[in-house]
Amino acid sequence: MIPELGHIALIIAFCLAIALTFLPMWGAARRNVSAMNVAPTLAVSVTLFVAIAFSLLTTSFLRDDFSVAVVAANSNSLLPPIFKFSAVWGNHEGSLLLWVLILSGWMSAVAFFSRGLPLIMVARVLSVMGFVAVGFLAFSLLTSNPFERLLPSTPLDGNDLNPLLQDPGLIIHPPLLYMGYVGLSVPFAFAIAALLGGRLDASWARWSRPWTNVAWGFLSLGIMLGSWWAYYELGWGGWWFWDPVENASFMPWLMGTALVHSLAVTEKRGVFRSWTVLLAIFAFSLSLLGTFLVRSGVLTSVHAFAADPERGLFILIFLALVVGGSLLLYAMRAPSVASRVFYTAISRESLLMVNNLAFTVATIVVLLGTLFPLVMDAFSLGKYSVGPPYFNAVFVPLMALVMPFMTVGPLSRWREDTVGRWLHELMVPGLAVVLLAALLGIFGDRDFNVWIALAVLLSGWVSLGVLRDFWRRVASGDGRMRWHRVSPSFLGMTAAHLGFAVVVLGAVVVTQLNEERDLRMAVGDVEELGGYRFELLEIGQSQGPNYAADFAVFEVTDAGQRIALLAPEKRRYFASGQVMTEAAIDASFWRDVYIALGEPIGDDAWAVRLQYKPMVRWLWLGGLMIGLGSLITVFDRRYRTQSARSESSAVGAVGFAG
Amino acid sequence: MHPLRKQRLIVVSLVVVLSSAAVGLVAFALRDNINLFYPPADVVAGKAPVDRNIRLGGMVVEGSIERSSTELDTTFWVTDYEASVAVRYSGILPDLFAEGEGVVAEGMLDDNGVLIATQVLAKHDENYMPPEVAAALEGKAALGEAAVLP
């Protein structure tokens, strides 16, 4: 009974979403206030019914109802309850339902926090989001119904969740990533609404900006968590593979980075207006493309569940409809909103344009590398694969190109600035960082590494510049700190830019100084790596709730001092018979020690992978700074005034905390 | 010059410089870094290049995995039920690597027609088959049928 109720709730949500797509849009066209007024109510109702469907599916998982096909295929009575919960989105159908749930959640948030906006704008924005919801609800109902039953041949027990996904990382990684992915539908909806209304002014950018920052912040956090999960769960110790699925989430992020910066210019100065709209359309289109790539089964990956060509076709048609429709609208409306605001080459506008161009080009080269094999295959021109060397060769120089500008941008003036002022502001940090990079080369205890020196130079340049700017704003002549001048958006930008520098430094150092060895070890064997001594003390067997494991115990010592006892495991899961590597990691700020077991190779010996990874934590620390930095910008006072203008100022004061 | 025109000139020249730099980078990077996929039949027929990285995919032949007893070297045969190619790999194999299962190996062919693999990829769960392998095997034999050494 429960699955049927869930199915019905999903159908009701679908019907409500259709009403949301047409009714307020019609009202906006005819200036019919009552038709526009239903938009928030409809949006909240869609959320309610999707939430009911989602919780009923969750109930089926928790109650081990193996008559539901999805539960039977992805859960097991022995699966720990917390993983039964995350198994809801550890499969195609359930993850799609999560997609729709988060989309409708964003819809309700817009309905809730946009009461100060003109009614016609709210109606149009919610209608556009309703249309996206219709598309995905139809996709769920028609091609991937999560409530399909296996009657009468109900299996006694389930197939179990893929062991790779039985991990705390999976509980939060997909929801966070989807928050970002799907959140980009909000700036998209604002852009379409603005195009429809023909009013692309600074107020549009101000409304859209906090939503974009939040979505982009979540996307950053989601990508960071995915990288962390891959690092400890896949057992290779890699943190970024340029896997097409990673690229699928990375492309909207790159485009979103451009959008976040472009919106700043549009809001403050009213320029780049058409361009910003185009970026908003592209960012969401890339989210949809990512969904297509991941969910259609055209890719080989952990994220690709057993594929069905019908599903891929559905998303492809929907993608074509959204991209084609919005670009057509753009072509019809955009020229009429071109701006006539003046700025010079030496200005903050120009520097932000460098950011925009660099990130757009980066998106295009990643897109090219990701789609190239698929296009060649589709036209039967051979089965190619484009590997990490391609992506590194095109992506790394682009980022290196952006970094020098990252320091100048935040402290330069709008409209017109002078090179002399830039030199005056940045002479000290510039000299300091060159000195630092040089000293590191001369006095560092390792051989001079040109890439690390370059990374120190660029990251140091960005950090010192950002900190200098921060200091200039806070410090006053009389020695008192003026903390009130640090607005949430300024703090957020500082954190995000610092985070970027931290990621770059971590990425370069771990790539350059990483030490890794695959070898054969038996009990009593001793190996040296990265200045540490590894001794294999013991080999044994243990039992988990739904698996049996072989484990090995290693003692890691540094100059006779024990650093850690590490016990990597090799697990065999009962239900699927699948084997999983569980790496053991001793993590710290400056380095990780990473041990993974391969397979037994006779005479009580195991294939073992030892790794020493300096500064690998910096990657995720930096990612956290970028994500959180972006999230805190919404507490800025100027975004709150838009709601405060309405009668519900008490709610407005809470800001976007929800 | 009119300020608005000067502004456009800046935009256009920036776009031109950046995009040509990107095109150059892409062309340079694509030159060496795309790997073509070959089924074993093509490799045996001599259709695969010997001086560059290729990807080979198929099923691991039953009983063909040989491990060195002192090193981490492993040799195995990959088949598409038409022909088989030997693969040598030194290092830790993926968890789901096993006889009779789908595999993709990346590396260079040596003079004896053995693929010296730098990377071995297996599937991610037991129901999932890499699309290239599925396509290579299509119509060759029923999947899962025991393959024999040549």
C-alpha cells in the first residue's frame, strides 16, 4: 500500500507542477493578479507532495519492502539502517526523486523569500521552475518509476547496495551536489523571467545573486566531498580523475564561477547584462547536460547505474527543449537590453571580464574533452578516450593565467583605475611573495621544484593580496579595528579567494611530492617511504554486519617514534559477493599516510600499496573555504532589504538562513 | 576613439587572444592524449598502432591469470571470443578484476604483441558492463560463455 500511495503523491505533484507552469505564466501575460497569486501556493504544494513521495520511498527502504523493485535491487536486510536510508538515493530512480525533491525545495524557498519582489517576477520565476519540475517528474513517472513493484514474485532478500556506496560520504555527497546542481535552476528561472519581462536591470541581478551564490557554494561543497570520498573509498589515493562524471559536475561549477562574478558586475554597474543572462542559461544547461551524461548510461562510471536508452533520449529531448527554447528567447529579447555604461581597460570591470573569459574557455575545453569520445562514438568514428593529460594540459595553464588577476581585481576600482595605484597597492605583497618563493628554493630541505615554486608564487600572490585588501578595509589610522566594515559578502569573497589559493597549493604539492609504491609484503616485512618506516605486524580476519574482511596491521614509525597503527581491510560483501578495498589513512594537516591492500599473492604475502601524500588535506580545506565563503555572502544586509520592504519583515530578517 | 568603441575593441581583442590560446592548447593537448579503443581481434589483425597508448577491452580468459611469486607482475589474456591478446601489468589490480569478467587495459603494445598495461580498469558493480566491452563482444558469443586460450 505504501508504494502505491507514494506513486499517487508523485502523480499529484506532477499535476500541480503542470498547473504551476501554465497558470501564473498566463496570469503574467494577461496581468491577472489572482492567477499570479497562486504561484507560491502551488510551488509549496508541489514540494509537499514530492516530499510525501520521497518519505514513503524511504519508508519502503527502512521496512525492507523487497516487493518494491528499487528496494530489492539496492538494499538488503543486513544493510545497516543508516545505509538503508542513503540507499534511497544510491540508485537511478531514487536519486532522480531526490533531484525533484531538491528542485521543489528551491522552488518553495524562492516562494518564501521573494515576497518583497514584484508579483509578476515571482510568478514568472516559479512558472519556469515549475516547467523544469514537470520535465523531471515526467521523467521519473514515465521512465524510472521508483515505486514499481515486483509482484507476485517478491524476492526474499535484496541485492544489497553497491559496497562502494556504503559509506558516510554518500549520505551527504549527493544531496549537497544536487543542492548546487539544481540550485542553478534559480538564476536560470530569474534570467528567463527577466527576458520575458524585458527588464534586465540591476535589480534583476540583485535578486538573482544571493541564490546563485548559495547554489554555487553548495556545488563547491558537493564537488569537494566527492573528491574526498573518491580519495578514501576507491583505494587508489587519487583525488581527481577527470572522469566524465566529475566533469559533468565540474562544468556547471566553472560556468557558475563565471556567473557569480558576472552578476557582481551587472548588479554594481549594470554592464554585461546580456552576457550574464547567457551565463545563467548555460550554467543550468550544463547541469542538465551533466544529468544526461550521468543518468543516461553513456558513460562508464561509478555513477552510471544499469542503463536504459529510453531514459537518455528523454533527458536529451528535455535538454534540447530547455536550451533551444531559452536561446531562442534570448535571441529575440537580448539585443533590446544592451547596456550603455562606460568603463576603461584599467578597471574592475575589465578584470572581472578576464575571469569570465577564462572560466568560459575552461568550461569549453573541459566540455570538448568530455564530449569528444561520445560524439566520435555516436558517428561511429572510433572509440576514443580522452585522458587526464589532456585536461591537465589545457586546464592548468588557464588557472595559472587567472591567478595573477585575482589579486588585482578585488582592490581595483570600478569604471576607471590607474596602473600606478595598482603598483602602489601591490608592490609590497608582490615583492614579499617573490622573496618567499626564492627563499623556499634556497633554504627548503628538498630539491628545488619549479612547479611548487610557481604554485607558492601564485598562491602566495593571491593570499597576500587578498589579506592586504582585508587589512586595508579593517585597519584605521588610530589603531582601532573597524570590523563593522567587513560585510558578509566581503568576508565571503576573501574566504573563497583564499580557499582557491589553498586548493591550488595543495593540488600542486601533492601532485609533485606524492610518493607511492605497490609492493609485496609478508608479516615482518619492513619498507621505507616518505621518511616513514612501515612494518607489517599482523594479518587476520574479521566480521562486519554484512561483510567478512581480511585485514592487515601496519606500524608506521618516524625515527623510532610510532606515528600510527593502520589497519587496511579487504572486504567481501555477503549479498553481492563484491570485494572492496578499505584503505587505512593517517591524516594530518601537512601529510597523509595511506595504505591499501591489493590481493593475497601466496605464502601469506599481500600486494600492498603505500602512499605518502603531503598537503592533500589542503585540497578539501580550500574547497570548504570556497563553499562556505560563498554561502555566507547571503547574510549581506543589502539582500535582506528586498524582503524587509514587504510587510513580512520579521521573516525577511532571518535572511536566507533556511 | 569613442569610449564605447574602445570598450568593444578591448572585449574583442581579449576574446581573440584567449580563444586562440585555448585552441592552441587544445590542439597541442589532444595530439598525444587521446587513446583509441581496440577489441582483441583488431589488435591481432595488426590494426592497432604499436608506438602509442591504446585501450584494449574484452573478457579475461578463464585460467589465464598468472602472477609472479616474487613481484607484483601479473599476466592475463583478454578475449573478444574471436582472438586473444596477452596483457602484462605490474601493480595492484582493481577489486572487481577476475577471470571471466569484463576489463579494459590501457597501455602500449610491445614487439611480441603483448600489451604492457599502465592501467587496468574493471567494472564497478557486478551487473555493469563497460559499454565499449559490451559493444566489442556483441554478436561474437553469448556473454559469460567460457573462453579458451588460443
